[in-house]
Amino acid sequence: MKVRVRTVELQESSENLSAEITKRKRAEDSLRNVSGWLLQLQDEERRRVARDLHDGTAQLLAATAINMERAQLLAQSREDPILSNVLQDTADCLEQVILEVRTLSYLLHPPMLSELGLQCVLPRYIEGFSRRSGIVVDL
């Protein structure tokens, strides 16, 4: 009698364990799906922000740089060295901002990533990172 009771208890425990394993596997699958969905949303948002930076902000900065050049020429024609120096300093800062916006746009979502895939883009990305940061990275 004890053996039968123990056998029934073990079967119930086994069934409970199987049910718990199934439940956990479903939870893990759901978590993987949610994680994948979040990564996809993050990638889409990065792509959108990178595009907005490139197509909007960078273009406005480039137009401002052109206007700055025109102002510099005007200051030079009026032989105003102080204004020319201020405009040159401003133009230099503007060029740095343009470079930083373009770099940020690229870092958010490298344009070739969608076209070529991570395996092709990663070596170039790492090379650029090493060049900008001075940190040597081996792939």
C-alpha cells in the first residue's frame, strides 16, 4: 500500500514539475519575443533619429555654414578684422558641430547596416571607433 501511495505522489510531483517546466518555457518564449520586439523598436527609433539628424539638423547646419561664409566675405570686403575673426571662430565651431551631428547620426544607425548586415558593417564600425577614440579593438 505504501508503494502505491508513494507512486501516486511521485506521479503527481512529476506532472506538477512537467507543468511548471512547460509554464517556464512559455514564459521564456514570451520574454524572448518581447525582447526581440523591444530591440526592433529601439532599432527603428535609432534609425528615425539618425535620419532626422542627417536630413534635418545637419542640412540646417550646412545652410548656416554657407551663410557664415557669406558673412565672412562681407566682413572681409569691409576690412573689419575683428568681425572677420569672430566669424571665423564661429565658422570653426559650426564645422565641429556639423561633424559631431554627422558622427552621431552614423553611430545611432550606420546607413550600411540595413543594406549589408552586421557582419559586413561591424569591422568598419570598429575601425572608425578605434580611430575616433584611440582605443584598439580586436574583432
